Amino acid sequence: MTAAPSVVVLDYGSGNLRSAERALTRVGASVTVTADVEAAAGCDGLVVPGVGAFAACMAGIRSAGAGDVVSSRVSSGRPVLGICVGMQVLYEVGDEHGVVTAGIGVLPGRVTKLDAEVLPHMGWNTVTPPPGSALFRGVESERFYFVHSYGVRPGGAGETVTVHGSPFVAAVERDALAATQFHPEKSGDAGLALLANWVATLG
């Protein structure tokens, strides 16, 4: 019997850890929630969650010494999944409320306020994945749950796009790096199927 892939949900002081843990366990991962950077470096798949402000999340990541772990994993082709602000911090810069904060920088781009009349963007959207997406296999036409006021304008490879006011990046896949602006752990069966697709890449 094949052992379940080991997944670390990085605990750097930002929420939604337990819901992510439960969802990943349901789809067959062996999940640990921890701030231990050695565990984060050594697991089969690392999940970077995040809620709240970009600057606060980056402060927690720096305090935990986790930025270098994420960068190292990405550069060596070891799987990383960012969720919500955990996706945003993978980019070069976050600009929120006039506060400009450097991100981890493994993705090129800038996180800015969504160009929409109603914020936050809260609710269910369909998305448009690129052809051959591994993350969205079998759930290409499903809806996913978003809650955010900031995002990244489309313009790079491997991007899944949706619209709230104007287009923004709903997810991104670049080699072993994957990330979603929406919350798969709050997106019902479609979110579980997406997480199962990601866990299947770890074995």
C-alpha cells in the first residue's frame, strides 16, 4: 500500500489552517500544521495559507523564516500550493492601502486593489483555466468561493482567470508551483476535487 503524501500547512500566524487541514486529509494527504521550517522544507507538498492583509502575512512569513523555504522549494521543483493571501504573497509586491510590501517573489507581478464597484469580492465565480490544466482537471466549469479585495491582473503563463469588475488571476500553475486566489477548502465538492488533483501530483 502506497503511503499518503506528506503535506505541511504552514502555520505562520494566519488563519484557515484547520479547514485546509481537514480538506486535504479528506482527499488523502497526511497533513501536519506546523511552523517548523525543516518540516516545511522536507514534506512532499507545502501549503501556504493566508487571510487578511498582505503586509501582515509577509511579516508572519518573515518571522517564521519561511520565505526562503518557499523560494527554495520552487527553485528546486518541489510542490507548493498557495491559497488566498497565501497566493498573493508569492508575487513580487503587494500594494494595499498605500502600503507597498515586498512579497516572496517567486511569481512576477503586483497585488493591487480590484477594479470593481463592490468590494470585497465575496461569493462564487466560475473560472477559465488554461488548456491542459492539471489543477482544474474535471472541474473546469465549476464555481469556486472567493473573498478578497485585492488581486493580480492577468498577463502570465499558466493563469486561470475570472472577472469581478475586471479580469484577475483566480489561480496560477507554474511547474511545481500552484496557487488559488479562491478558497478550495470552502468551495464544496469542486474545491475538494481540485485539492485531490494537487495531492495526486505529489506521489
